[in-house]
Amino acid sequence: MSGHESRPPGTDVEDDLRWCHDAVQDVSRTFALTVDVLEEPMSTHICLGYLLCRIADTVEDAGHIPPKEQAEALEIYNEAIDPDSETEIDAFLVAIDPWLPPVAERSADWEVVAAAPRVLSAFESLPADVQEAIVPPVSELVSGMAMFVERHADNGGLRINTRDELEEYCYYAAGTVGNLITNLLTRGDLASEKRQTLYETAEEFGLLLQLVNISKDVYDDYTEENNVYLPAEWLADEGIDQDSVVDPSNRDAAAAVVNRTADHAHSFLDDAEKYLTAMPLKHGNTMAAWGVPFLLAVGTLRELTARPEDALTETGVKVSREEVYAVVAAMSTTGKDSIVEFRRQIADQPFHRAISNAQTR
């Protein structure tokens, strides 16, 4: 399949795969939950697909890299993961090397970027049909990120202007991942009607999760990455400039925009639920892997609705560990038939309390 070969001679595929599974645990506890409750081979396929996306995401979020160099590095990376390109992954390392933090100061995300050859090497060990399912959506994600970096190059960070641009960004950042999951699930003999339902709702599943993240992470996105995803037109309706989005004097007005963004996320819940209930449990796929992030998104939206102002401070908005554990435990022992009822319970109150209340009745 490959037009170029990234694997250095003498390396151990199994060692690379173990390293990648460990890396996911370090870069995203949330996504690690998904990988952990998948079975093989889907667990490895999603792990490697996610890391390929995460490398691009880390570069896109890097405020210390000038936009021109950011976009160039992303474009080189996109060529390197293209099996029909002659560009090697080492060319990406050359482009990103001046911007890599010193080894002693590297976060887990930057460790993965520095190990891009190892990730791609592990990826190239996968069956051809798996690679063919993963590369196109990852490539679309990377090219979309490069486009957004170039579009907002004069701002020193992303500044989303309209609702349409917000949805466009969410598509590239997460709708593409929904398509990646669906490509993997629809290999083989899946009935055409179910395949159509999955592709009609895959992007909405991704958009839901991304919009929830955007709604709850306003403070961190601005203070750590200089990105403002709340649309300028929505902030303007409240009399706020994007660069004063976390200013305490604007707290109530900005909270109204957080609420508006969370409301927009709500509009994707039904299609995301439809996606889950149509999802086949094959190739090592499990309902817990995707039901857990869906239900945690429902819980986060509940918390956002109750305290949108927390998204604008260091406090942040998140569900409790107790609720996370309760959701994981419940989804590990039930199937897709429970999704609708669990969603209803979590929208109303934290899941561990709903269970406790039901047991005491």
C-alpha cells in the first residue's frame, strides 16, 4: 500500500504498539477510557488513529510557533502520512524540531510529536484496509487545521467569527474523527441501511463532543493557547470583544454565550444517540467505548447549564470522578438499549446519585 516506508530497520512492531498504547494514557485520560474498553483489534486501530490526529492537534494548538511555520509543518505532516507521497515523516521532524520543547520540559503531547516516526511506523504495520479507512479522515483533519491556522494567522491564535465557522472548525477537529470511526466499523458486510444511518450521523457525534469541549474549556483555550472558539458574533450580541472573554467584568455576559454554545451542542444529542444505537459491535468495537463519552457529554452539558460562568475561570466545568466511574461501570455491563434511559437520568442529575436514589426507593 505504502509509497514510502517509515519504519527504521531493526525496530520492534510490538514494542512500538505498546509504546503507543501507553502514550494514549498520558495524553488523554478521556480518550484512554475509550481505548481501554475497546477490544482488539479495534483498540489498537483507534489508538493509532487518535495519536495521528493528536500530533496535528498539538502543533495547531502551539502558540509559540508562528502561524506560517505551523501551517507548513502541518502540510508536511499531511504529506508524510499519505501513502502515495514520497515525503518521509523525518521531513516533518525537521520542520517541527526548532519548536520542540527541551526534552526535560516536554509534555506528554510533545513526546508524541517527537515520536511521530514511531507512531507512523506502528500504523504502517496495520492491515491495508485499516490504513485505508484511517488515512483519509486524518488527512482531512490535518488539512483543515492548517487552513484555520493560515486563516487566523494575523490574530496570534484562532478567533472564530460566526456560528457557521464554529461548525466548520468542529467538523475538521472532530467530525472527521466520527468518519474515521465509521470507516473502521463499516468494513465488510454491514447492511446498506445501517451504513447510511452511521454516515448520516457520524459527523454530528463528533460535533457534539467538540462543542461540549469548546463550551467548557473557554478559560484554558484562551489563557493557554490564545484561542477563542466562542463566535465573535455571539459575543458581540452581549457587547463583548473576544480578547476580553475571560475578563471578570464580563463574566455574566460571557456566561450567556457559553450557555448559547452549550445549547447549540444540545442540538446534536439526538443524532449522536442515533449514531450509537446504529453502531455495530464488531471488529472489537464495544458500546462502552462510545457510550461513555456520549453520556459524559450529557453530564457536562448539565453542569454547563447550571454554572456556565465556571467555564470562564480556572474552576472549569467537569463532571465528578464519582459520576465518571459510575458511567463507566454501568456501560461496561449493559448495551445500547440502556443509552436512552441513561441519557435521561444524567441530564437530570449526576449518574451516581440517580443510581443511589433508585436503589433507595
